[in-house]
Amino acid sequence: MSVSTHAYAGPVDLATYGPYTRGEPIYPFKGRIGTEAFPAEPGRYHLYVAWVCPYAHRAAIVRKLKGLEEVVSLSYVDDERDGRGWAFRERRGHDPINGFTLLEQAYEATEKGYGGHISVPVLWDGKNGVIVSNDFPDITLDLATAFEQWADTSVDLYPVALRPEIDELNAWIYQNVNRGVSPGALERLDERLSGQRFLLGETITEPDVRLWVTLVRLGPEHDLASHRHLWTYAHTLHELPAFRDTTEAWRDR
């Protein structure tokens, strides 16, 4: 029997460390790919994500939609947290880039003495050994636009001509769906999809990714199947590998 030599955190230990309560969600690292500090380069950057986090899920989808699997590497933290925050355990695998056992170590490497919120996704710069960004909206936009030299350019998630409309729709989805489904939100989306395949027409754009990660986590109280066009739309997305392969469970199947 082989024995793993990878470094892992110990089991979740609420008795010793308590539940995770480390500060309000804030996103202080806001570097952007394509700047002088962080130029777009294949093999330089790594994504730390979690299966259970919808905001991290978005980054995993966009990476695959744009065909960046060989350009930006990716690994998963464990699903569960104690007071130490996100950790690497055998269930989801080791940290292949730094050998960290806790994601906190990436934050500490970037800002010594960092005591704030430990979030995913994290975009890591392997060249300089620092976090580029933990600002989840910026990460997906950069994955969608900043690596075009190596990406699948047939997929344009953030087309220039549609950016004002995308930004407005993204803000609405965040407030009315991602943060909790508001009254009438699913009905409004169902109506929007009654005459088109995706949220902005016949091709996938960034708002489709942002909506999907909440749709697949809706409980039965929202009865997605009762919204005919939204239900068809969700199934259409699920047929695409970038959505299906990055989604572990679909509660409303």
C-alpha cells in the first residue's frame, strides 16, 4: 500500500479551533492580470478554489470555458473549515504549487501578519510567491479577457460592445439571486429566457456563469422546474463540459 507524502492539514477540529469566524468578508488583494505587476503569462498563475463556494465555482467554469487548463493551473481546498479556515486535505488533494496545508499561508506569504478573512477563489502568482487577487468578480473577468493569446477566442464572455449591459445584469444577479433569491427574481429570469437561449442572446456571456452557480445550489423551495424556460436553460448549460465537469451536484436535477 502506497503512503502519500503530500502535506495535509489535520482533520477539521472544532473542539480545538472552533468554527470559522475570522472577520467580515473583505477582498483586499486586487491585482489585475495584464498590468505591469502581473503580465499575462502561461504557467505563472494558479487558482485556489473550493467545490462548495459558488464564487470560486465561477472561476473554475470560466477557466474551462476559455480553454485555460494548461495556462492557469487549479487546485481545490477541502469542503469543510474550522477556525483555521480553508485547508488542504486528502479528500480534495494537496496544494501542488506551494505545499501549503492551510490557505492562510498564501495570505501570510503575501501580507505578513494578515489577520483578515480567508476566502476563495485566490489567484496566485507563482513567479513572485504572492496573491494577485482574492476579489472574485475581477478574477473571472481577467480569466475571461486577459489570456487571449492562449485562450479559446471563439468564446467571448465579456464582449466590449455588451460590457455596460453585462455589468448592469451582473449587478442585478448579485443582488437578487447570488445573495439570496428575491421575490419575483426567478419569474423575471424565466421571462427573459422565453425568447432567447442565454441571458444576452444566443451565446454564453459572463452573467450566465454568475447565474448558474446559484441555480445549481437552489433548494426545492424555489422549484426551479416550475419555471419552464429557466429549467430548459439550466439543462442546456449543464450539457456543456465547462459547467457539468466543474459542478459536483445539481440539487434540482
